[in-house]
Amino acid sequence: MQALAPQPKRTNSRASTYSAPPGPAPQRPPATLDSILSLQRIFGNQAVQRMLAGTADTDGGGAVARQPAGAGKAEHKDNQKPAAQAPAPKCDTGVGLRWGQDTTCSKWGFFQGMHEGGEGRKWKAVSCCNTWPLSVEEYARNQGLNGAASCKVQHEREIATISAGGQEVEVLCSDTIPKDASQVIEMSPKAMLDLSGQLANPLNVTVCYSGSKQDLCLHNGPGAKSFPTIEQCLTRGCPVPEDAPTHAQSGWPRV
């Protein structure tokens, strides 16, 4: 490219009669603007625009690309919905009663081995489910709870925390109670003793539930309307465990 010869400086011979209005003196454009105007006069406006576009690409696309690290994350965090809080446990308040020896087989029990019988094509293996209330009570206490209980049907197989007089016990909801607006739970005698130290009087209690179902088996024995035997609370044909608790050993009130 040939260097352009310097152009003679032109002067305006006509005197201007225009006078600037009073006010602050106009500021001189920044040096960057002078440079751009000079380049436009030398290379043409389109060439200068292409040069400036190339410079912007080299710089990474302008101010948006120069955001500090984490700016996008901070904005996303601000737009996030607050984490949902865990639902409060469901609780009931009402009358708490206790079982007696007349209580029926529990609706739910625990798996107690297999029973095999028969020969040839008649041979079969049966899962034994033990719903004898005294055995279920013993099972619950071996799990670190205070015993078993009859609870509202929607909370069967859950762990219930019973509160009364500043004391608490935890029981396994292995049976259900009739729909009664005032009664909220019927616990084993041992659980009631742990809670209140007595068996004679009903209690005003608050009962809260775990919400998670325990792995229990459904009663499938012959059953009884009241005062069942352990054989009636075991799966039909399953042998009675040698160490099964008895009413004489339990100390439970008759009714």
C-alpha cells in the first residue's frame, strides 16, 4: 500500500457570525474516538468496522463474557425455589387405653421360620406368622420399643410415640382399634406401665406416628373373638415355639 501524501490544510476564509450559547465548554471527544475517525478517513468506514469486530471477538465478546466467575451460579441460586421442608409428624390427641388377656390375635405379627410337612406331591413349606399378642409384645421390646399397641387403621405397622404427663414411650402398631372419636390408642400393659406406672386408669395422651411401615406379616391363623390361645394366633399347622410367653408369665390383667 502506498503512503498517502499529506493533504494541505484548508482554512475557511469566511468569518462565522455564530456565537455559542452561554454554558459549559464542550468537552473534547476521547482519544479512542479520534483514532476511529482517523482510521475511517484512511481505510474507509466498512474496513474499520471489520477491524473493530475482530478486536471484540479476540476480547471474548464484550462485557457479558467478562462477568466474574460464579456470577451465573449466583443468579441461578437466587432464582431457585426454597427447599421443601419435611412434613410434620401426624399426631392425635385423646384417650389411651391398655390391652388385657381378652385381646384378640393381632392383625400383624412377625415371621417365625418355616413349617414343612407332607410327603411326595403333598409336601409343602409354609411361612409361619406369629400374631400372639404376648409374642408380638416380646418381639417389639426386643427391637428396643416399649411394646405393641392397637392404633388407627391408617397407621397400622407404624411406630407410634405416646406422650402423657411429660413421659414418652414408643410402641409397634400391630393391631387396629374401632373408629372412635375419643380413643386414639390401646397399648400393651407393659407399655402403659412404662408410661404412667399404673394400669387402672385411662390416660389423656398425644400419639405421633413415624409414617413408615414396618415389615410385618398378616395374621392367617384360625383366630378367636376373645381370649385366644397361641395356637389360634399362629399360622395353621405351625408348631408352638418352646419359649413362647404365657399369660401366667405376662402378669397382664384378665380384662
